[in-house]
Amino acid sequence: MKICMIGSGYVGLVTGACLAEMGNDVICVDEDAAKIALLEQGEVPIYEPGLRELIARNRDEKRLRFTLDLADGVKNSLLCFICVGTPQDKDGSADLSYVLRVAGQIGECMDDYKIIVDKSTVPVGTAEKVRDAIRGRLDARGLSGLEFDVVSNPEFLKEGNAIQDFMRPERVIVGTDNVRTATILKELYNPFVRTSNNPILVMDIRSAELSKYASNAFLATKVSFINELAILCDKLGADISHVREGMGTDERIGPRFLLAGPGFGGSCFPKDVQALIATSRACDHTLEICEAAWKANQRQMRYFAQKIIGFYEDPRKATIAVWGLTFKPKTDDVRESPALYVIEDLLSHGMQVRAFDPKGIENARKVLGDRITYTQDAYDAVAGADGLAIITEWNMFKSPDMDRIKALLKTPVIFDGRNLFNPEEVRDHGFTYFGIGRG
């Protein structure tokens, strides 16, 4: 099929490259000239395992190309995917200005039947707004009779595992009221589910739009629930790791998203929970569980920071080594990262911070500037510090040289924000150990 991806960010690049891998002809469009130039040179502006190689292969085989010319992409494609950002607005709702601007641009340049696919995470009712924006431009051009369809096709990509998620999706959701459009989208996605027999779910557009927000809000609630229990474990002397096992073996609950930590972050959970809350309020309804999950997450990030700050008699004299700046491993994304919130708390109490992350330093520097020290090696961050705080669970942090860490630290204390270590083994090495909910 002929496909245009409008927006060459995280979702657009992964979606475009994976669709090209299955033999489709894909044009990725972006208005950022520097980004397009980078992609044309074989570079990728984001870090996602396997993405560089996937893009290079499909670009070399002429199935994937990049352009600044939106009209070229639209006119040469049947399917036009909108993959631009929907940042959080001041009231917590999703800012649709980028989506609707693209919709208007599509209406300015299309001259035959198109299927417009909302791939961006958007609130309920966006498809109607996209349809109205396109129709308004077509009417102004005297093309009021030109047919097009708008589809909601939410993405369910986990950063760090996005290619696998797209190539072997647990489900594909297609929101449309048009049988012909549904058939075309099924044909597009059938190669990805053929061997797994996982479903392509066709439903009304509004239900499709709500499904993405509902999924992320529920997962965020699971994270907040286990984190609240972790605080209780600390107060009662229980171990959240054992509690998780006791809960997770119940097939109705399952073990996933039940790992205690410093809170959830990233480009999806915080924004989507807030957007769903805002949508609910606009309908004069309160999502009390979602609002509680959001409050619990804010408290969780402060809770971990207070573990660190409260350990020192005079925090202003302490230097903390931080391992991990991204919101999760296998990405360079620091958006809403708990690490940044924790670091801000440490800095506000006069503490010095030396940080290492294998992929996220440059993006963290854009937020934190030179208020902290960045190192190119994990052990360099530890050297001379008064404690080590682990905030992102990169694999390289899971089995470090404990004797080397102890020799480098001025004060042998570890604040394990991801419960990576066995507390008894760490203490046997001579450390003071603090986990999350480890009693």
C-alpha cells in the first residue's frame, strides 16, 4: 500500500519503518528540516533498539523515504497517518493544535480519496474535529464532493520494545464506521497478526479513541497501587517483593506492572492520565480512581527523594551519585522521568548530584542544565560520593561490582529505587541499604 506518515517522531518513525518492512511504500513527512536531513543521512534522532537498522534497510531497498513536502506525501498515498504530538495543555487536556493543523494541510492538498488515520493519542471526539478541519478546506477549494474517511488507530508501543510491539501486536484497534475502510485497515495489519492470531478489533471511533487512554490509565493505576503498598510495607516491616509474588500469582491480577519504584513517568502515562481526567471533568464526571493514582504518583517521587534527604544530618554537605536519568531503560527519553523529579528535590535541599545514564545524558542536560555533574561512566559518578541512588533499572546496573562501589563511596549507602538488589547481600558487603517497601 502507499502510505504517508505525517510526523517523523517516535510513533511515526517506528510505524513507518515497520509498515515498510512488510513491503508497503512509505513516505515519512516532517517540517523539521534538520530531522529530515539526519534521516536521509542514515541517522536516527531517537534511541530505540533496532530502529536504526530497520530504517536503513528499508531506505536502501526504496520502500521508505523522507521528505519535507507534505503535499508530495499526501498525493502519492492512500493512507495518511497523523503522528504528531498532543502535548498536555495548561488544564491537563490534550493540545490538539498540531493534529488539527495537519488535518487542515491534508485538506489543502488532497485531490482524490484518502483514508486519514489518527495514530496520535487523542481524546474522544478528535476524529470529528479532524473530519471537520479537512472538510472545511475542501469546501473552500470547491471540492465539497471529494470523499475521504477518518479512522482512529491508536498505538500501543512501549519505548525500548516498540519494534517488537508493532511487529507482533497483542491487538490492533481500528475505529471506523465504514466497512470498506475497515477492510483496507485489516489488509494492512493482517501480516502482523497472521501467525499469532491476535485480534484486529474493529469498533466505533469514539470507543477506539477512549481505549488508548483507558489502557494507560489502568496500567498507571496498577503502578500507583503497588507503590502505595510499598510505603505501607516500609511502615509495617513487610517486603513488597513478597507481597507482589502473593498478588501476582493470582491470574486475575498477574505480576506485570506490579514492581515498586519511584513512580511512573514517560511521554504517555502522565500525559494520558491527566488528559483522561480532563475529559471526564469536561463531562461533569469525576474519575476518582484516576485522580487518586495521579496524586499517589506525585507522592511516590517525593517519598523516594525524602529517603535520600532524610538519611543525612546536613544534606547540603552531601553528594549523591545517581544511576539512571531516563524514565525507563532502553530509551533516551527523559520526559516526566522520576529521576528528574527526584534530582530536583535533592538540589532544592542543597545536595550535589553526579549522574550517569547510558543513553539519556544529553536529553537530561536540556532539562537540568549544568546544575548537576554528568559522567561518562557509572563508577565515575560514584567516586567520592556520599551515597548511590539507583532510579532507572538499566541492565548494566543489576550486577555491579559492589566491592568497587564501596571503595569509591565516602559513605557506603545505597538507595535502591528499583529494588534491584538483595538487601541481605548488599548489607553483607558493608552497605547501609534502602529499597522501596523492603521493610
